[in-house]
Amino acid sequence: MLCSSSIVVRRGIASISQLWRSVQAAPQLSNDDLIDSEWATAKPYESIPGPNIWKMVTGFMKGGRYADLSLVDLHSRLRDDFGSILMLPGMMGRKDVVMSFDPEDFQKVFRTEGTWPVRRGLDAMAYYRQKLRPDVFGEMGGLVTEQGESWQKMRTIVNPVMMQPKTMRLYVDQVDEVAREFLEIVAGLRDSKQELPGDFDQWINRWALETMGVLALDTRFGVLKTDQTEEAKKILALVRNIFDLSYQLDILPSIWKYYKTPTFNNLMTTFDELTDIIMAKVDDAVKRIEKHPTAEGNQSVLEKLLKIDKHVAVIMALDMLMAGIDTTSSGSMVMMYCLAKNPDKQSKLRDELRTIMPNKDSPLTAENMRNLPYLRACIKEGLRMYPPVIGNFRATGRNIVLQGYRIPKDTDVVMGSLVLQHDEKRFTRAKEFLPERWLADRDADIPSGKDANPFIFLPFGFGSRSCIGKRLAMMEMEIITARLIRKYEARWNYEDFKVRATLVNIPSNPLRFELKEVDH
């Protein structure tokens, strides 16, 4: 019996071994084979649903189905009309754009984008840098407009400087100084009802520009002063003009790629004037630094970049001004609105701030700002509800399949996260301002933000092409929010906030916040 059992076992083992050898000998499917198989059975790109060019043109005309909608409502309507994936046809020299409302698609695009992610946009700026001013931008055009190896070279140089937490801590005192000056202006702007003027957004833009002068150029522009210099007025006007004109040329329909319109020529002139001012500011900084060099370890972003390459320092200063003003001011405005509409959350935040600011004028430092979890949760939740930009945007790094459709390599894909961030199916109690959802320590009835797909909410992007200025932006918003809420009780007495789209999402309401100074 024992002997026969052993024979059976040995035969069984031999059979298993033979089966294993045959499995090993069989051809294995690689990831490429699996992708090719998926591609072979997918529906053609041309069959992706979406509006034709005529429907696009008439839809956005006055009275059209897509006219005068907020960005969230526009994206929601597109999703209602065409489903969770659609194609917006290219026109006037622009490529087709595929729009997805599925976070699984977002993840797939990001995971296959390759070593050099492509994020197109701002074609007029790219034209200026590549065609009109190669003397400044020829070697490396900057992180905003460049692609491929040129972008990678620039990013490799600036990453160790811009992404270093220690560098950011050097700026807290200077950024706080600008915030304090801004609050002095705010006190004088209020009327007899303690309300701010309707154009308060212009003052927040000034604060953001003045702060960016410190961060990008180690200088004060002077745009917060009532008796501004002519240069300060010019810088403010140039930056505002660039955003307005770029929106007309690169977002709205424009024929500038076929015919150089007056608007296009105006933008090129504006770019020239700002570029020349920034180059002169960098030259001034070089002279200052040569006279008074800063000790190693305390050097600013500009000083560190100048040590590497003056060319890089100029371009990075321009990129910081282009990308860091409206985005930060937009984020700060919506933060004020969310807290003004939710006095209980505002009160909770003020209690946290009192732990590091016993008095309204207590200093903010890198050390005492380290542990402010509720402040950071408030900012994160504000960005979820009212993000400064419409969502992430990438060109596909290879042929991929999204929702059963072929998406060829180098196709531009817009990730419609704006709608999903307001979707109850994706975020429980999505319409509520709930900073607690981002805290580990929260009540049992508060949903966790981590329950949502992590690719829906990426306020600073993802991967190697994520926002290089995210640490700076967070520091700016933390400091200005801390200063305002520690000193004032904010209220909103008017209709709900509305957002209109330019290059970034900005409020369309007059910002008449009521600000009453707190007692202690």
C-alpha cells in the first residue's frame, strides 16, 4: 500500500513538473502585447462622441446651449450630452481635444505619459519665446511652454532649488511682511458697513504680484503702495494684459495662427516689455548679490539659480510671474469666501491660529507654522470646491485605449476633474465645505477625502510635470489666510459665489466681504 502510494505521488509530481515546464515554454504576453490586443479590439478614435464644429460654434454663441455657463456647469452639460468621454474637434489651427470624466482614464494617461510629459497650451507665449525672442529663450524656453528634452533640462536644473523645503522656509518672514502691509490696506478699504469694495479682487492680485516679486526676483515692486511708481503701475498693467490677451488668443476662437491680429501683436509687445523689465531686475539683483553675497544655506531662489545659469534665472523669474499670480490670488479669494460662508469652520480655524498667534500681530515663522493641520485642510477643501484651473491636461505618451476607444499617441486629453470634485458619487457631501474630510482625526459622520479616487483631486498636478511652485503657493495661501482670519471675522452677505473662466478660474461677483475686527 505504501509503495503504491509513493508511485502515485511520484507520478503526480512528475505530471506537475511537466505541466510547469510546458507553461514556462509557452510564449508569455508582455504589457505591449496586452496593449496591442486591447488596441486591436477597441473602437476607432473617429467614433468618440462629441459635438461637431458647427455645434461648437453655435453652442457658444449668445443663447446657445453652452453659452454663459460656469465652467462646472459647462462640463456637466457636455457630460450630460455626450457621456463620460467625448471629443472636441480642433479648429483654427488647434488640435482635437479628448475630454474624459473617468478617473481611471486620468490614471492611465498619467501612467503612460513617458519620461517627457507633454502639456500643451499658451501657444501664443510659445510663439513669442521660440520665434521672436530666441536671444532670451532659445536655449531653454521655460517650464510653461517647453516640451521634451528642453523641458527636462530646465526642470532638472530648477527642481533642487524650487522643491527644497528648506528654501521655502527662508521666505516666511518676507512673505509675512507683504501680508501685514496688505492687511493695513484692507483696514482702510472698508466702508461704513465694514465691507470691502467690489474691486477687492484687484487688491488681492496686487498682493500676489508683490509677493511674487519677493519670491522670484528678491525685490519689492511697490504695487501695494497708494503712491505707486510708474514702473510698479506698468508691471501691474503688463501682467494683467498678458492674462487677458492670452485668454482671447489661446482659449477663445482666434485666427492668429493664420493672420497676426491686432490682439496678437498687442500681446507680443506686452511680452517684450515685461521680458525687458525682468531682465533688468535680474541684472540689478546680480549687482546687489556681488556687493553683498549671502551666506551659503540662506540663499534665495534667484541667487541659487544665478549661480547655476543667469539664462535659467531670467526664464524662471518670468515663469513664476506668469504662473504664480492669478492662481494664488484665485485660491486665496475662494478661501476667504468658503470661510466667510461657514462661520463655524472659520471659528475653528481661528482657535487653531491662536495657538501660534496669541495676539493678532504675533509673528509668523517657519517654526510656528509647522503644525497647522486645520489651516491646510481648509485650503485643500477650498481648492477642491473652487480650483483655480479647469483640471489637468496632457498629451498621450503612447497609443492607449480609454473607455473602449483608441486614443492615438500625442492626443491632447483634458481630465474633467472639476465636475467630479462636485459629484456626490465621488465625494460624499460634495457641496459642503468640510475641511475635516482631510484630517485623520475627525468625527465618525465626516466622510474621508481619501475614500475618493486619488486621481480626481490633484490641485498641483501629478508626476514629473506637477506644479514646481506648489510649496511656494501653499506658503503664500497659508500666510495670507492666517493673517486675515486671525484679525478679522469675515462674512458674505450676497448671492452665492460665481466663477468665470479665463486662463484661471476667477470670481465674477463683486468681492464685498464684510470684515469685523475680532476682540482678541
